[in-house]
Amino acid sequence: MRTRDTNKENSIREKAIEMIVKEGLDGFSMQKLARAAGVSPATLYIYYKDRDDLVTQIATDISIRMMDISLRGLHPKMSFAEGMALQWKNRMSFYVQFPTDVEFIEQIRYTPNYNSIKKAIRQNFGDVLGKFMHNAINRGELNPLPFEVYWCIAFAPLYQLLKFNAQGESPATDNFRITDEIVDQTLQLVLKALKP
């Protein structure tokens, strides 16, 4: 039995992410990945059972890392404004630092592979964010809302600003760059919208 080589495994993962981001999931195969990574197809099966296993493992690892970074430093007893500012800062940091990983997750999000990934990230994510929201509601800092409504108001504006920044443009300008002032202005409007 051949042993796992961490450097080779990381190289294969990086190449898989790059290929899926550039070409999409439909044309992606283990054969193409082996050629692109400069390894034999048999090498891939040391690390992964099949194509779906590879995609699921990579997406799960990225999603867990994304959630860990997003919630880093968040304490359930923080004020709502402080906790939201921290989450926005953390989320921006991940998007700026790992843009290819973000694009990869966007490619996978609407595929059957994502169902098992959701299960892997929900528990820790729900535990931390759920307690934070519950405490904010009890202190009168947050309207009690269905989670989906909260999520859309709380984070969609940030993600849209990050998309404009990644594209370098917005509907209003051909040269958009995100700034601390724009982020703070948007966050203050979000906080105002979520307050009772």
C-alpha cells in the first residue's frame, strides 16, 4: 500500500480547486486532474475514493475553515454591534485572503455534493452564532427574526460589496474599491435595520 504524501496531496487539492474554478464541475474528471497535477490516476485514489469524495472533502475543509475564521474571536456575550463588526472583519479577511477558495465554494454550493458539507459545518456554526443571536435578542439589541431573514440583512450587503470589489466595478462605476468607510457605513445601516 502506498503512503500519503502531504505535499503531493496539497498540490493535488490546489490543482483541483484551480481547475474547478476555471472550468466548472461538469468537465472535471480524475483523469484530467491527474494529468494537470502531473501524477498517475492511481495516485489520486490514495487520497480520495472518487471524484465526488475529492470535491466533498475539499469543499468541507474550505467551508469549515471559512466558518472558523468568520467566527474567530466571537463570544456569545459580546454586544451585537461588536460581534457583527468582528464577523464582518473576519469574513472580509477570508474573502480577500482566499479568493479562489471562495470561488470554489460558489461553484459547489448548488450541487448535490454540498448537502453533506452543510451537515459538517452547521453544528459548530449554529452553536456559536445561535447563542450570540439569542443573547442579542434577550438584551433588546436584535429583532427576533427567522434566521434566513436575519442572514440576508446581516451579511448579504457585505458579500455584495466584496463581489463589487472582486469585479473592480459596480453598477454605478467602472472602478470600485472597497474602503473601511464604505464598509462601516454599510454595517451601520445593517445594524440599524436589525435593531428593535
